[in-house]
Amino acid sequence: MRIQTGRGPLAADEIAAHVAVSGLRRADRALVRLNMIASADGGSAVAGRSGALGNESDHAVFAGLRAHADVVLVGMSTAVSEHYHAPAARGPEILVVTSKPDVSGDPELFASGRATLVLPTDAGPAPEGVRTLRAGTGGHVDLAQIVAQLAGKVVMMEGGPTLAGNMVSAGLVDEFFLSVSPRLVGGDSARVVHGADADPALWVLVHGLVDGEGFVFLRYAKP
């Protein structure tokens, strides 16, 4: 395939083609789409926030992916550091993965009724009024069980890198959307995916775009 290049922000039709949901859904579990952004030197954040790496086109791709999602899956540390807000009434439900029933980092998100804590079955009780989804024991959420419980849905996974690494190493990610920011950030920022070893087989490059600022937008699919 050929990467398309542009002179300004990505156009709406370009974004629509980039994020369109394929017809390949699984009956036994959710379709999981991982969306991450990295600097050109592989960093996943600036001053602890991935949002600082983006631009107008990246924000539009993010919004397009969310518009196609039934559920957003995110780790608690990312929800807190990126200041997650409650989605609109018609937006996707947000599932926040954590080992402890502590919502003090983002109480407004959970007070909205649009976010669910994803916990191990043996974690303590959640605060009153906070919805929960439980799977796994020993302080670890069984992500395969969660994905199976969401069968037929489109899940947009937004990190952070540790949760993404756990999902990738377990073979639970079907598509990977990577925005490459033309910045060199250095420092000790983590990779966008890290953790246990994953299957190193080649993925298929489905689509690619470059905007006028040199941001690259790639879409890969598991073969």
C-alpha cells in the first residue's frame, strides 16, 4: 500500500476511511482496537501525559475511533493522568481496569454513572454507587474473561502501556492504531506497549496517512 500525504490536518473523509470498522467481528469476544501515540524516538508521554504528544489530526483520529466504539478500556493510572471526563450520553461506556476499588483519583468520572471499575473478584467492595465488573483473582484482572464478556462489541483500548502490554501478550488485541508524533522527547518515557513477551509475528499494515505537520497515522491488523 502507499501512504497518503497531506498539506494540513487530515480531512474528515481520510479519517473516516482510517477508522472504519471492518466486518470481521468475533462471536466469542469483543473486537479490540488499541490506539496509542508515540514520539519519533519511541516515547509514550511528555511530562507523564500522552496527550501532550498529539495535534489536531491526532485528536480527530481519536474522536473517530471513539465514535465507533461501544466500550473504552483504560487503566486507572491513565484515566487519572489524562484527566478522563464522563462521555456524552451517547458515547461509549468507560471501563477502568485496576486492582483496587479506589476512585479517589477521578471521582467525577465514576460519579457520572458512565464509568465502570474492572476489578479482580477478590478485591474489596467498591464505593457506594460505583458500578463494577469483576474477573480474575490474586490482585489481577483476567482480561480474557472481560473481553469475552463484551462479545460482539467494539472495544477501543486507550492504554496505558502496561495494560496494553498485558492485552497484546495475551493475544487480545485485533487492531493497532499508532500515531507517530514528529518529536524527540528523550527522557525515561515508557514504550507504548511494554510487559511480557508477545507473539513477534508480522502484523498487516491496513492503512496509513501523513498530515501537513508530519504526523504519521498507521493502522495494523493481526494476521
